[in-house]
Amino acid sequence: MRIVVLTGGIGGAKFLVGARAYARRTGAEVTAVVNVGDDVILHGLRISPDLDSVMYTLGGGADPERGWGRVDETWTVKQELAAYQAEPTWFGLGDRDIATHLVRTTMLNAGYPLSAVTEALCARWQPGVRLLPATDDRLETHVVVSGPEQPGSNGRSTGGQVGGERAIHFQEWWVRHRGALPTHRFVFVGAAEAKPAAGVLDALTAADVVLIAPSNPVVSIAPILAVPGLRQALTDGAAPVVGLSPIIGDAPVRGMADRCLAVLDVPCTAAGVAGLYGGRGDGGLLDGWLVDPVDAATRVDGVEVEAVPLWMSDEPATAAMVETAVETALRLAGERTGRAAG
């Protein structure tokens, strides 16, 4: 069985740990299509936070306490950059992490596409899941905000419009400002010209099941769907699509999904996120939607909703989530086939 997972962020990385455990037990093959909207160039290096979070987590190199970056990290380069007053000082690159960015940037500058670079990096980490960036092209999530520009941490202005609206990179919006600026919308820069990365469309075409991980729907999943051809591949494909809610009760499992959803005037509920994706019968994506038992009353037009525990407390619990999602998808596929035959 071939499973494709749309994913991003730390929550998405944890979900893939469960997907890998399920695949090892059942013999399934898992391909993860990973968000690149968080990607940014800092100090001349190409940073791919979501790809790295997934790779480090599956490879056993992630810091379990922080939930991001490398375990046993040191910060000598960050301290030296601060001594030079080199901006931005609000985004720290660890010494071990920098090695990944150096290899990635060197290969990209030599002409290799991001998908090939990711494959090369994974040769070291052996994630047990095939990792594909959503696109090999530039795609960055920017955030349109308002208010006066703040000076840099060294006292110098970082530029941009004073007052009115201006766009900043998602990393600055979240890491530096913690999403506290008046925010108007998210923009996926470069999406209109982007193409699916090598292997992505083939993986979706061959998939028996597509899962949407409980990642942030606005800044982790939406940038993937913004790549031309990807949404259509899902809606036109034969594989059933089952999503897992990143919201339990009225709060995100982790991260800033509540702040992102508020910008879109979407309720921070399991039903709100499902409505954002939409049912396949109404031109959306979902055939099925898994919610936590506290949200068992959730109803989504045209989408089968099932309540199962969604706390990714450990690998077995997460693998059980994946198993239920796959079983739901296969059952829905069977029902669809039966209706077609009748």
C-alpha cells in the first residue's frame, strides 16, 4: 500500500513518526510531501525548517525538549554573528544545524534541485520515509501586517514601510514578533510560478491513500496546496483523502494555528479547519476527517467524520491514529467503488 502524507511543522514531523511505525508493521510505503513556505535565506544560507524538522525527527537527531533543531546543539556561530551585530539576531542558527544548511546551499548553488538535495541529506539520516519538498522552486510564506516598523535588535531599522501595510517573511512574523502584529493576510510568494517537485505528482497518482497531517492548515498545508497542480491532483485522483484535525477542543495541539485561523476569520475548531479544506463532493479535498473525542459532535457537509484520540503522546498512540485514518480511507474507497458498480 502506498500512503502519501501532506505535512509540515513539528506536529507534522511527530505524525510521520507514527506513519513510519505503521508502515513498518504493515509493509506500506510512505511518501511525505513537505511544506517549503517557511524556507528562508539567512546569512547566505538556504534554511528549510520543515524539511529539516521532519528529517531530524525521523533520523533521531531532533532536540526533544525544544521540539526543533538538533539535539546537543551549540551556539558559537550565533554568538559570533551577534558580536558583529549581524542581522537578523532574532533567528538563531545552531552550529550543528549550520552544517545541514551549508551542504544544502552548496548543492543548490551547483544546480541541484531541492528534491535532489533533500534526498542527499536523507542518505545520512535514513528517515525511513521518502521526503519530497512540495516544490523545487522558490515559495515563501509572507505575512501582510500593519503598524510602525520596529528597529532591529542592534538599534538599526530593518527597513520596510513605516505605518500602513507591509509584508514580512513568516519567520519574522512568528519568530521575532510571535504573531503579535496586526495581521491582514498570508501571501505565498512564488506559488503562481512554482511547479510540483520531481516525484510529487507521480506519488499522488500512485497513492492508495492520502493523509493530511494535523499540521497548521494555514502556513503548513495551504502553501503545499498553493503549488499549481497539487490541489487538482488531489481532487481528481482516485485515492481517498483523510485529514486529521490539528485542533482539539478550541485550541491547537501545538503552535500558532489559532492565530493564523483568526487572520482568515476561520473558527479555531475541528469543524472550522475541515471547512477550510472542504469536502471533495463540494470541490474541496476531504473524504474523511478525524477529530478527537471531545469534538465528536463535529459535522462537515459531505465528509465522513470519525472521533478517535488525537493526542500524539507517543509513537504507539500516533501509529494508532494513522491506522484509523488509513482504515477510514480504505473503507470510503470501497464504498465509492461499490456505488460505482451499482
